[in-house]
Amino acid sequence: RRLLRPPGAWGSMPFVQQQTATAYLQNPEHINGSHRDLEAEQTLLRQQQQQQQPQRGPPRSDLVMVFPYKTRALVRWGEAAMDEESRGLQPPTEKEKHRMETWQAKRSTVLHSLSDSGLILMLYYSRDRDEIFVRVAADVNHLRAVAEMRRYKLELKPQYLSAFAEYKNDYAGRRELNYSDRCVVSHIYKSHGGNDEAYPQPGAIFRTVDRIRLIDHIVRAMDHNCAGADVGQLMHEGDLLHYFPMHEHKKLAILDKDWFKCFAWGTHIDEVRDYFGERIALYFLFMSHLNKWLILPALVGIPLSIVELPQPFALGTPDNFTAIFLCIGMGFWAVFFIHFWRRTAATHALKWGTLGMGKQLEPTRPEFVGVSRINPVTGRVDRYYPWSERIWRVLFSASVLSVAIVSLVFCILVLFCLRRVFHEQNVRFTFMVINAVVVEMFNAIFTNVAKWLTDRENHRAYSEYQNHLLAKTVVFKFVNCYVSLYYIAFFKDNTYLFSVPMECVNSDCLNDLGMQLAVFMVTRLTLQNFLELGLPYLLMAYRNFKERRTFHMSLFANPLTIMPDLSSAEKQSKKEDYDVYEDMDEVLVLYGYTTLFVVACPWVPLVALLSSILECFLDQKKLVFLYRRPFPMPAANNEPWDTAFDIFGILAMMTNTAVIVFSSNAFEGMSHAHKGLMFLGIEHAMIFGRLIVSFFMPAVPTSVKVLQMQQNVMVHRHLNLGGEEDDHETRANAMMTTQTPPPFVFDADEDEEEG
């Protein structure tokens, strides 16, 4: 593997010229000017001395860019063409030569921009020399300057309520103003990395996710002394193959070892947030919230399932006296679940500094296509696609969705008709399994169709793309997954379908409904978990096999030559990109199966609990072993998924109530009008209970609001007022390098919610 290093790649390239305080503090004439804060002067001296110490080696490379070098591994090209000629490689065609020359020109332009912006680059060939890997790093001074310019928020020490504040470099002040404009705030930022990297090391205030975000800003932004690389356009045109953060294997080993506490129960969710960012941490925090809330209905469902055992051991049907109590209990559970999740999310969002976070500027999707224009907001050249052209594609997507839903309902009804025709041959269960397999097949097909339709709509940002994709998939999958269950519950008994008389199994629609729901759950869990874990592994194994085969065919004619191992960056480039959207989509469907018809199958929450824990385990394995490290995205909640789960909860409450009132024998003697009034009474009572709880226990807890205001006051007092503090004891404690426990307010709030 040949190492490529452009001129000045390892040199010191300051991002912006910083004003230093060493001259002021070491000059006796200046020292006599002000003695107001000796501790601040000592802090500045220590900081400047550390910045002047020579680095032992290049800093850690946090990002990787993979550029194409040759069109094929069998092509002879570049500075090693003479050596490759002896290995029997083929000369390039004119088309291939032109393509590789274009790559070389664009690659050179990007690398010069990165180097001129002050980034540290390490370049080397891939194993078969068809790609060039560029590992991107930045020194601490560079990151500090970018953080201050970008107004990047960092966490303060626990003595300052662990608030988040914009980063500021220390400023010694001006002599002519008697140093009244001095600002010394570096000691208030929290250090990370434990004892080996504790403050006052200059880089300890940045976590790995902070470095990734800052370096990514330097790469993409058009600001002064930034590279301004249009990563999305480069990837869209094939001039850049991959762009991803590097994994940290020691931290991955810790996360894998403590997977239950980190990913399934949420005890160590901060470790997930510090490695993957807030977006993925909120997903696993939601999963831990779901796991905890499923424990009670799972425990209650066990004895209720025993009551439903076949006669003469038990009642033999879910249509018994326990159904109405289960309906009311799960109704309140469904309407309160997301409300209390929002309280948990708000508590952690404040802890992570994302509560009240406004809309963030998102990078352009690589697939976005548009014409170049001057952005009226930024005044810079970017790509633009008018909404007047997109609206026709959105209408086309809506038409396809409508036709797909109508066709789907027709296919499901045909299956029910065939099931009735062949019921004398005892093939009811066979058709139940066929129905479940057809549902999963349609889910997979329409997921790809929905992605194709959303790609055609040509959305610029990831959030806009996912919102439109979510709208399509939720509507289709709700009809696809649950239309069979709704038909059994409300329309099947004593009706005609295509002139065929229909009836429930043993004239008990709740028993029939529970059997079909059980088949749906088992089929989905079996197929989905197998594909979720097996497909990425098979793809990665195929790519590695193809890589080894190409290597032996291209570089060495001697079959006894030992093939060197892939570099860490090259191994990670063979993996897939992780998208939390797919996992949230799976959980939403599982949540619907668990809550919509739970009165017909009380043991479903227990299966859902076990499935949810298994889902956390598989998702953790995918993130750790099978996927590239995703870019850490800040987030304050899981929207729009929170709204989707809330809608499913309301529908679950109404559906279970309707099943008890209209389909069970609990209100058999009532007229349809009285049943309608009973349904409205139960449903409105549950909604009214939700409103009362929301009034006394709002989505953002009062303790969180108070702490947020206290943090704002703390930041204003100690950062915006130039570092002047009234409490000198607090300053003295903050200057200490020992860590102190975080504020107890979070634990108190969590205990209050759990109680």
C-alpha cells in the first residue's frame, strides 16, 4: 500500500489567526496593568504553554473520503503503470482514460481545498489500487477556532448545572482599556475522556462526535477558510465513492459488552449518545421506554391468556368477562404511552443540550438534482429544484399509492374468499400463514416502490425526504397489515363476500381474530429478524469475496503471494450505511400489532416485549459490526415518528373499545344506538383522562423548564458577562481537575416519572 502525501499535508495550517495572551501576561509592563484575576492569568498561561508544545504525531483521523482511482482493477494507470505492466494489466481505453483523468482533476481540486483549509490529510491506495483513501483530521487549535466561529455549543462542568453554551476562546483584553474586556472562560467547559485526557488538556473539551461535526463543517461549508466541498454533488456524479466517520474499536467493544444497559434498558444511554449522536440515542432511548412500559401488560396478559385456554380447562375464548377490563386498561396505556415518552425525551434533551433546538441546516442529499442558482438567503451558488415541477411527481405518487391500496384490499378479500371455499379441507391455518406471507411480501415490495416514488420527487434535505417516505409507507402498511384483522373483527361474521357466505371460526370472531394476529406476529418476527441481520452480513461477505478475487486477478500472477489485510478504513467502506428510519418503521408495525387488537390476544404484549429486546440486540449488532459509523445528528425528539406512534395509540384505544362494544358479547342485549353511545362514552372518557394528565403533567416537565431557565442564567452570568462570577467558591471548585457528580435533578425527575 503506497502512502500519498500532498505538500504541506502534515504542516501546521492555522484556520484563523488567534489573538494570544502570552505576550500580555509575560510582559512585566502589562502585568502591572491589572491584578484583578490571578487565576484567569494562570489559566491563560497554561493554555498557551500547552498549545506551544509540539505534537508527538498526527491527530486522530475522524473522517474518511474514498475517491475512485481506476475504472477497473485490471487497468494499468498512474505512476505505477510501469510496475503494473509486468503484471499483465491492460492499458485503458480512450473512454476509460478520459474518465480517470476527470477523476484525477476533480480529486486534486478537492484535496487542495481540504489542505488549504487547514485539515490534515493522509492518503493511500486501496489494496487493489483502484481507490484512494483520504483520512481527514484536524489539530486542536483548528477545532477551537472553528468551534468559536461556528458558535458550537459545548457542555459546561457540573458546577455550572451542566448547561450547554457557545464555545469561546480566552481573551486577555486590551491594555488601553485596563483589561476590562478580558474574557476567561476556558475553565468552565467540561472535559471528556477520563483521567488520561482530563482538563487542562486542550482537546479534552471535544468528544469524538464534536470533532466529527466540526471537521464535517470545515469540509462542506463555504465559510472563510473552509473547503466548501459539495459532497452530495461529488457522490452523485461518482467522483466520491464514500464519506463516513471512522469507528473506534475500543468504544465499540464496551458498547457491545454492555449492550443491554446501553441499548435495551437505557441505563447507559449517554454512552450511545456520545458515540452515535442524539438521533440514534433517542431511538434506543425510545426502545428502552417501550420495553419498560410493556412489562406490566405482559405480566397481566399471562393469567388472562390462561383463562382463554380451551375448554374444559378454561373458558376457551377471549370473549369473556376479563375483556372489558383489558380494553380499558390497554386503552389508557395506549393514550398515555407517547405522552410519558415525550416527558422522558424532554428530560434527556435538556441533559444533552438539544431541548428547544431550532431547525438545523441539513446537507444536500447526494441524489438531489437541480439547476445552479444564487441562493437568495446565503448569496452562494447551490442547486435548486422548483416546487412547481415537484408537485406533479407528488400527485403521481399519490395516484400510485391509491391504486396500490385498492389492489391490496382486493387481494386480501380474495384470500378470505378462498379460505372460506376450502374450509372443509381444514386449510384455515394454511390460508392464515399464506395471508401473513402475502402481507410481508407486499410490505417489502411497496417499501421499494415508495422509495422509488420519493426519489422521483427529488427532495433536497433528508428530513423532507423521510417525511414524504413516511407518509406513503405508514398509510400503505397500515392498510396492508391490519385490514385483515379489521375485517375479521367487524365485517366477517354472517356476511357475504363475492356471493360467498362468511362466518368466523366456531362463530367466535374474537377467537378467529386472535389466531390470525398470532400468525401475523410469528411470521413477521421470523422473516424480519432473519433478513435484518442476515442480509447486511451476506452483502458484506460478498463484497469481501469479490475484493479478494479481484486482488488475485489484478496485482499478482504468483498464486503463492500472500494477500495483505485490508486497512481499517477499507474494511469499513465495504459495509452498509445505517438508517434509523428502517428500524423505526419496524417498531411502528410491531406496536400496531401489539396494541390495536390486544383484547383478542392478551399474550401479545409478552411476545412484543421479547421481540423488542431482540430488536435492540440485533440493531446493536448491526451498528457495531455490520454498518459504517453514521454521522452524529443532533435531535430533541423522534418526530415525525412520535406523532405516528401517538396516532396509533389513539386508534388502538378506539379499536379495542369498538371490538368490545360491537363484536363481543359484553353488550349483546343493547341496540346499535345504545352501543354507539357506549362506545362514545368510553372513548371520550379515555381522551378526557389524557387531557387531565397532560394538564397536571405536561410533556415538558416543570422541573425541566426550571432547570433550563437556571442554565440560561448560569450561561449569561459566567460566559456572556466576560467570565465575571459572584460566587468565587464555585470558580475555585470549577478550576479543580477532579470530576464531581452531575446535578441530582435528573435522577429525581426520572424517579418521579417511574413512580
